[in-house]
Amino acid sequence: MNKIRHGLFSFFFTFQAFFRLAFPMLFSLNLLGVALGLLLIFTPSNAREYSEIICLCFAFSSCSLLALKHFYPTILAKTDTRSNKIVVPLR
């Protein structure tokens, strides 16, 4: 169990650079996808079902990213196997 926790900790610890570098751009692209899906929903065309699917996929992806960012310190604290459990919060 300790090896699994150590592996998860090292996996999630690498996400720290992701949140600082790529998260804002990826979240902006997801919001752009949601806006595009909403725009396609309200335009008169035959692709209504596909635009709803596009909007839902991007909305789900955005919510997943927000949940990962919100619960990231908790996940790190739970999987930490070091003796001093100091987790630096995200800024």
C-alpha cells in the first residue's frame, strides 16, 4: 500500500508544473469550446445534436479540470508518505 501511495504522490506531484504552465491555456480553450458549442446551438443549422455534444464534452472537460485543481492539495496530502506533511498550496 505504501508503494502505491508513493507512486500516486510522485504522479500527482508532477501536476504542479501543469497547473502553473498549461492549466490557464487549457481551461481557456475549454471555455472557447463551450462558447462555440453554444453558438452552434443557437444558429439555424442541421447540426444541432452535434453542437450539443460538443458543448457537453467541453463543459465536462472544464469541470474535470476545475475539480482536479480544487482537490489537488487534498490528493497530495492523502498520498504523501514523507514524515513532514507540508503541502505547498497552489497560487
